[in-house]
Amino acid sequence: MPVAFLPPSPARRVAAAPAAGQRPPAKARRLDGAGAGRLQAAFNAHAPVAVQALFGGGAPGPLPNSFALPSGAGQALPDGLRQSAERFFQSDFSSVRLHVGPEAAAIGAHAFAAGDRIVFAPGALDTSSARGREVLGHELAHVVQQRAGRVRSPAAGLSVVDEPALEAEADRLGRAMAGASASQTSAAAYAEGGRDPGSVGESSTAQRCKVVQRMDFNGPTVGVEQELSGVKLACSNRDRGVIGEVRNGGEVLVEFTTDMGGDGLYTIELRTTPCVKANALEVEARKTATRVMLDAITSAGQERRAVDGDVDLRPADHAAGFSIKILQPRHSIRLEGGGDFSFSNQISMGVGTDALAVGDDPDADFIRNYAARTWYDQDLAERLPVEGLDEPGKARGAYALVASVITFLARLRREQGKGALDGSDDIAAGLHTPETKNRWGVLPRTPPWQWLKVLTAHDMGMVKAFIREEFSAERFDQAAYRYIMSEQDLAGHQIPAATINEKHSSVFEFREVPNELAPFVYGAHIPEAMSGPPTRLPPWAMDAILKRRPTQTDDSESSDDSDWDG
């Protein structure tokens, strides 16, 4: 069942694009008891999807006995609008689809959001007007809120928007996106530059967005996720998500987030923002930022309090420009045992999709060779006929990658008995558990169907047609094909889109850190044969790195990081 927004009884907030010539309602209107009861009854009776509906003025219309999302594929956001929205929200909206149909009107709504699908009543979708873009921005804010896990899920996989703050936030961000200039690059820039009177404080999506998040890099990238053991974070369900950030010169280097858990107690994960793999300065800065955050978490845990932005940094950290920004102060840190931490590490690499398909890049080759241990089968390339192709080598390479993913996904579901037994083709059931994700070894984070975008239009059409034919005979194959074709995420949450040298790139997550990538991970054991900096640096660059490190003359803190070694 798709996760979406369900208006509980009484149904939640109302705001939408007004009909032509109609003034928007001055205030949001809640459904009365009878209307809310009918809406809730319809969903309880038969609810293939749950929605967070945006109602206009007037009474809600009669509800259908059953309700489902539109069956069509929908349309993507127009390129220019999508790019500006992605810059504003710092999110990837390539999978968002817009629908127009009777479903919204059937529940008395102008529009509603369900996962990555936004459904408008006829006449309500208008991206050419400021008001229409505002409504769309409101819905995209709900998409971001859901992806960030800020919408509670009480049962049956339904996510419920029942926080007035989330609705006010979506209103505010919708208005801001509609009026954002080309120079205003993100929701965070809006939040930092001046909030509108409806601002609701530190928990907003705007403040959770990165202050600086590069979208284009000049080479392959790395990013690290480290889940901490030996410490927990206590907070309410609605306050989970990104708790704080370590910044340097206005750039976010590390995010401090909640991860697994519930009932007010969560594990902690530290995530570095992507950086160029060959840039040792950027790599070292993120490792230092991770240690800065760990210092702050330890200090807070010893006093069972929240991490705060006024924590004493080491003198060398101050000098290097590091700072901590707390986005969600309503939390406390709980140390376990003796307060010693260990890490569960994962690392992601981003490479050019062209190089991935063609096979002429050492980083792309490393990913393919690692993936060959579990899911990648290069021999599949030979299945694709080359006659009539513009670029046979690239087309075959891209086909082998996508076909390998579909084959492996179908095999996973077949082994676990999912997708065919009840006729539901629910290929996503259990797909996002840690155990299943670990089966991939190196998990594609970019939707694999996007790998075909590097082909010429002619070749892409031929490859798509061939894939459709190849995976049409068996139910598991069909279900896996449809899942991949719809550009859904294999990890359960999407990552922001990025490019390398202004060309399409693809990100892969190593579920365990290979020895070759250990030098990029703070606290990871580096095999003796690989010790030393990952890249030889000129003297001036090494001096700059050393200035970022704590010095032996700092009497208050030792520069030895071995206490954090997992």
C-alpha cells in the first residue's frame, strides 16, 4: 500500500487552488463531524491509498464507496519548474507525478498528495500562475515532510498529517517557492534570510534543509553514514529527523539525525554531505566535523541533556571555522554502558552515469566489480541486439545494469515469496528492510531506470522496448520491471539529484565499507597497506589539513581520536 497522507477524523487543514474567478478562502476550514465521518468511513471500508486532502470552500461532496489513485502514469513536473523546485527544497522531484482526474473532486478536494503523486481536480492544476505554483509548492512541501519521516504512521502503513505546524510550514514554503527568485537557491536560504509571519520555529523543513548543498561536482563523490552504538536520542515522534548540523563557512558538512527506533527513543546517525572523492581537503574536513559532533554528543550525554550550539569546540576547530547548528532542541542524549561508542558504517559513491555504462572510469569499474558479487551480470549485455543502435556499447552497458537490477529484485521477491501468491504484485513489501538492503552489497540509490537517460532518444526507446519484452513472461519479473520502470527508490527514501561536470550521475551505497574506501570514514580501521592520505598532496594543502586538526599543545583535549575508533 502506498504511504500517503490520511486526514484523520475530523479531517485536517483545507487550502487549495480556487476555481477560476473565485477568491481563495480567507481561512482554512475543517470538515464538520458528518463530513469527516463519511470520509473516514470510506477509507476504513476500502483504502488502497490514504490521502491528505486540500479542500476548498463549500461542503464536501459525496464520497465513493471505494477510493484509489489514478491508474495512469501521470506527468512529470515541467523541467524548468522541477529544477527551480529542486533548488528550493534541495530534493529530487524526478519521481513526482502530477495527475488530473475526478479523484480529488470525489472527496470534495481541489488537490491531494499521496506519496510522490499529486492529484488535482480538473482545472485546479495551473503552473503558469503564482497561485497555482503556490499550491504546487504546498504539496511538494508535504512530499518532503513525508520523505523526512516527519509524518507519523499509526498503523497499516498510513502516514497521518495531524500537526498544525506542518500545515503552516507547507503554506509558508508554498508561498516562498512561488515567489522565490533565481538567486534564492533553497528553502534554507528563505529561512535564513527572513521568515514570513507564519513561521513556526526551529522544526520547519526550511530550517532542516542544508544551508549550502552543491548539486554539481567536478569528479566522483563520496558520502558517509555512521550509526552510533552505545548512545540513544530521546525525543517525541514529531521531533525526529535532522537534529543538528556541523557547518564550516556556511557549508553543511555533517548532519546529526535520528535513525531506527520508536516510542521516543532512537539510534543516532551522522551523515556527511557528499564531497569530491579526490579532494583530500574536503574529505578531511568532514572527518573532523564528525569528531566535532561526537564531542558534542558525548558532552550532552554525560549530563543527559540536549546537544546545544554553544558547546565548547576545541581551539583548532574554532580557528578552522567549524560550528554546530541545532535545528531541533527538544531532545536529550542517553549514554549506554560506559559511554564508549562504536560505529556501523556505510559509504556512498557517486559516479558519472556515462562512465558507468561505458566502463572507462576506475571508480565506475570499482562499483561494477563490487556489484558483480551480488547482482550485476555483465554478460546480460550480449542479449541486446546492436542492429540499429546509435551507440551500441553504451546502450548494451546501460541495458546490462538495468536488467541486472530487475533480475535481482525479482529473485529477492521470489525467494521471500512476495508479489505473486496473493495476486497483488506487491514487489515493494519488505524491500526496504536492512536485511534486504544488505543483500545487494552495493545498493543503487539513484533509481536505475534513470541510467537510460544517458542514451540517445533512439537508443533509449529501443532499450526500453527490449526490457519490456524481456521481463513480460513471469509475474515476479513483471512486478520487478514495473517497480523499476516507475523510478521508485530501492532504499525507501530518495537522495537529492546531483550531477558530475553538469552530466547525469548515479549514487551507490556500500552496505559495508570496502577496505579501499576506509580512508574516507572517520574512525574506520585502515589496513596497514593503505595507510596514509588517500591522495598525495602538495605541501601547502597538507599544511591546510593540519591546521584543521587539534594540536598536541591543546591541554584541554587530546588530538588522539582513538577513543572514537569503532
